Amino acid sequence: MNKYLSHSKNINGIIGVLRNHLLDVANRTAGYAKNFGAEKEAYIAGILHDLGKYGDLFQERLKNPHKVKRIDHWSIGAWAALMEYRQHGVAVALAIQGHHIGLQKGDRDSLENLNPEKLMEYHPDGLRLSESTIPDYKILLKRFKNDGIILPPDNFKTNYNPGETGKVASMLDVQMLYSCLVDSDFIETEAFFNSDESGKKIYRKEGGKLNSSKAFKILKQYIDEISKKSVAVNDVNLMRSQLLNDCLETAERPIGLYTLTAPTGSGKTLSMLAFALKHAVKYNLDRIIIVIPYLSIIEQTASIYRQIFKDSFGDDYILEHHSLSNMHTNEYGDNGQSKFNYQKKFLTENWDAPIIITTSVQLFESMFSNRSSACRKLHNLANSVILFDEVQTLPTNLCIPTLAKLSHLAKRYNSTVLFSTATQPAFNSLNDEIKKYASTGWVPKEIVTDTENLFSIINRTKIKLPDFDTKTKWENLAENIFQSDKSLIIVNLKRHAIELYDELEKKDIENLYHLSTNMCPLHRQKTLRTVSSLLNEKKPVTLVSTQCIEAGVDIDFPVVYRAMAPLDSIAQAAGRCNRNGNLSQGYVHLFVPDVVGNLCPPGAYKQATSVTTSLLREMDVTQLENLSPELFNKYYRKLYNISNPQNQNIELINAIKMQDFKTVAEIYKYIKSDTINVIVPYDLDMYESLKLEAKSNGLTRNWIAKSKPFTVSIYRPSKNSDIWCQLDPVPINHKKDETDNWFIYLDKSHYDKDKGLITKHDNILIA
């Protein structure tokens, strides 16, 4: 019997055996898919995924990599799945085809183009098939069977069924199968390359268990302790207690879709985690995933959760995964991929952890991705509780397909999805449109038993409307701010924050601070801690910030100034005013800034600001006092009537109808612009240390973790931008390759101690 090979030699000179690799991947893939009843389908994907490696050209490629190049070893396995299992094999075929090049298209014509006879005549990527002479998958299947592998019978039910009302749902079914396959392939390959001298595979450490019962008791004890120490007034404590009770009662209800609508400062961060843990106890769920729109909130939330659980469960209990930990990966891994490509892939995360904290961008773009590095985590969404905080940030042009996919995830994959915010969008009004893409639609249950009452318990702020026809100059606003010794001013653009900060500096205001994402995370954290301390000590303090402070930041000012913005942003700003109810009344002053250029970000933000202005012009100011769910329902319905979410993103909708995974991934962008990570000289000692380590060892998981606090994200400059002269790429694999999204900023003078990274280059936008 010939010994067919799967991989080139590892560091100990051991060559990978193809039969072993196929069986190991198949068993692991089936194990992952057992969570949602697709283990038979997954096993077939695993044993056929590298069928093409039985081809003579591929075997020659492993022996002479410089002589034989550009081999397609995936298409033949996909075709075998179609021929052997027909309609039952479609999802398997798509997963196999995509395990190196990403998921492609699921329409009939595209599947027929997997025929090896067609591919030998014309390959769309200019590749050769792995068998040099006969375009017949049965030749390779015979070698496969002679190698002692048995192809299972066609006695399983596939999840893949893209009917007229299941286009988004069926794409998720393929992605979940694909996720099981590529994660298994990555892990088994990594273990092979790390195997010891005897050939025994060495696997990465598996994630720990949620241990939800113990975790719930620890959390409940923590909540009880901080409640006793609370400095908030009785009304605020009553509101927080009522919310927690509602969460704990609802946790006993069935798995499904839920909303949590509660005022800012009501303790949602801890209450929804209590819901998740008790719910996990009830239904034996595996993990909790917290999805947050802003990095600044992630930093704060992760810090709180680690404080609660670290002593009992250690550092690995909570995993953060966001843009500062992400790495771009070349999906086109050639056969016997280089250690460089594998090293990059192994730095991505598969979410094998009890509690994951991630960004909306990371989760949603992964759920609509076709890339293996992004999709490998998706199977771990099954049997989970997924908590979405500040859901009002979901773009209207993406909400219908996104909600359809989440609805199907909850129903088909035994997961509970919770949408939490003080400003709950009227997504249920889009139910009929959502049903066109997932038959389950969007009909969540509200956790809070009486939302209007919860919002009316306290009346912490008085909102003062502006004269909408009169704009306020920075110098006039600065004069008003000067009259108060404690003020928070929130503007829409970072350049506005700098302009106002500079104007206030002229007045020699005591304890003046600036906050924006121009500053690295550690800089922002220290600024917020300093401001909070000054407020607690009842000392004067003025903070000029962008909207990065609005969601999830626990800070309490007596006076807040807010540039005109969408209604949900105004509500978030009000949530930083008299937050604990210690004053009889806090004041939120809305204003329209008199500036050159844009008043606010373009697109949806500008449109929502316009809708808000129109709404506020026609209503009584007293209706604003408690910013109730009824008001926001009216606001969002008006916004949807104008923006027509169902008619936005027609290209995306058409790609979904065609089951075109690649085009969907290209179009679905939660944030339009690509960003890069830049290490800045906030702390000069750490800056020099990180530079030296990067030069010596290149990009490593440990280096990324240490770099996060000193990183600023900027939108990827154009190729001809002169900013590139300031960006030194971090090497990978001892300078043999360079990453395309991790850089060290060279000019130390460009990082301002108060305002963060202020580049001297035109048109550079910091994310």
C-alpha cells in the first residue's frame, strides 16, 4: 500500500500521513457538529476535504515544492461529495471547496463548474488539478478506499435547503458546517506541525468550561456586595433591583430571542450577564458571548468581568477578540502551506473559551464572511447565550439580513440571542421583511415586565433644546462651559473635540481633559480614571469627548453639553448626566455647532440626526424627560420610513438570493473602511520595548496582547499617502514576511500627551 502524504515535513522531520489527517479532521469535525445534529454531514466533509491530495501532482508537490506549484486539491473532493450524495452533498461540497479559497457560490451553474473535466479545460484561478491525466474523481476515491477509509452511506438529512424564505438561513447552515471543517483542519494541522520527535501530535490547550452554576453564584455575590456599597439614591437602586429581578425570572424561560430595554445606569452590564449565566444553568449551554459596538466599552466590560471571575477561574476564563487582536490572513493557502501562513492563521481565535467579549464588527462580519479564518469560530455560536449591547448601533442598511441570520441561529442552533439597550430599535416592525430571508422572522420577547414604569422610576435630567436655527460658536460655548465647574461636552467629530479643547485651554480651565480614539486604550483608561476620581472628590473637571464616551462608560456629570445627534446618541449622553440621581436635577444642553465643514459624520448618522431634529421640532420638551421606549419606537419607525431598510443594499440582497458567499462577504461591511493597528509612543519605555521585541521575534500572540493598550486604529491610507513613511511594518517569522495591518509609528512627536495621535499628514483618519 502506498503511503500518501498530507503535509510536508514538520520541525522534527516527520511527514504527514494523509489517511491519518483525513480521519482526525473528520472525527473532530463531526464532534463539533454534534452540537446541532449535523455530525454525519460533517464527518463526510472531513474525510473528503483533502481527497485531491491523493493525486499524483500533489504528492509530487510535497516532494518537490519548487518544481510543482499552483495545485487545486479541493475541487475534486467537492465534486465527489456532489456525485456521491447529490442534493445531500451540496453543503458538504461548498465547505470542501472553500476550505482553502473561501466559500464561493451555491447556485446550480457554479456547482456544475466543479466538474473536473471542465476544470481541466479551464480553471478560473489558473490552477492545475492534483491528478495530472484523468479528470475522474473515482480514481482518487479508489485510492482513498484502498487507504482504508470508508465512505458513509447517504442516510443523513442535510440542513441546506435554500427555499424562497430561507436564503440567509441556508447560508448560515453552510457556514456552520464550513466552520466545523476549517477549525478542525487548522487544529489538526497545527498539532501535526508541533508534534514531538516520536510523531505524537501536540495540541493547543483547549478552552475551559463555563461552569455556569459556580459562575452565577460568584456573580450574584458580587452584585449583592456592590449594591450594599452603592452611592446611588434609592430610586436608582430600586430601578437596578427591578431590572435584575426581571432578568433572573426571564432566565427560566425557553431558548430564543429576547430584548432588554432599560435606562442608562440601570445596571444592564451585570444584569444581562446574570440572565445569561442562570439561563446557561437552566439549559446546559456552553458559553456566553458578549457583543459590544465600541472598543472603549469592551475595555471597561472586560475589566469588570475579570475582576469578578479571575480569582475563581483564572485569566483564560474571558477571551477578548476584536480588531486589536485580529490579523489579516491570506486564505489562498497553497498545498503544504508555508509555516508563515499557518503561523498567521493560528493567531486568529476560534472562540474556544467560556466567556467571549467581542465587537459587533468582529461578530457580524464573521457571520457574513466566506473566509476560513473568520468563519472558524462560528460553530461555537451554537448552544450559547449571545448578548448584544447597545444594539441601536446596528446599521439600518444591514439590519434585515443580520436579524434574519440571528433569528435562524437561535432557532436552529439552540442559542439565545439578547438585544440590550436603553434605546431599543423597532426591529419587530421589520418582521415581514425579515421573514423573506429566514422563516423564523424577528419577534423577540422583552425581559422587562413594565418598561414604561422602569423608565419613569427616576427623572434624573432636564433636556434643554437648542434654537435649531441658530448655531453656536466654540468661543460662545466655551464661555458657557466656563460658568460650570463640572461639565462633559460631547461632539460628533474628533476635529471638533480638538477645536473645542483648544478654545477651552485659552480660558485656563482647571482640570481640562480630552477623550477620543486618537488616544490609545491605556491613555483613555487613565484619563477616565482621573476624571472619575476628580468627580468623586467633588473637584472641578471639564471633559471634551467624542461619542466614544456615550455607551457603557460609567461616569456621572451634573451638566452635559451635546452637539445635535441621533436621538439614541442624545439618550446615551443623558445617561452620563446625574447618572446616580444624587442631584435633584441634571442638565443636558443640546446645541448646533457653528463649524466649517460637516456638522456630523455623513450617511446614516447624518440622516438620523436630521430625523431627530425634525422630531424634536414638533414635540413638547416634556416628552423628552424620561426618554421612554414609546418615544424611541416612534423615532425608529419614522427613521425606517425614511431610510427604507428593505430597499437598501440591493447588491447584498441579490448576492444572498444567488447564495453567492464571496460577494456577500465583500459587500457586507459593518464599518466601511479598512483599518490598521498602529503602536504609538504613549509610554516611551513600553514603546521602545515593543519595537525591540518586534524586531527580534516578529508578530506573536504574546506581542499582540502586550501591544493592545498602546495601539491606535487608523483607516488604511491610500497607497500613495506619505503617512507610510511613518509606519514601520511589524515583521513575521523573523523578517521573512511583513504583516499588512500591524505597524509602529515612528515620529514620537506626533503623539500629544493630552490629545493622542495628531499626524502631520493630510487626509489621515483615525478610526
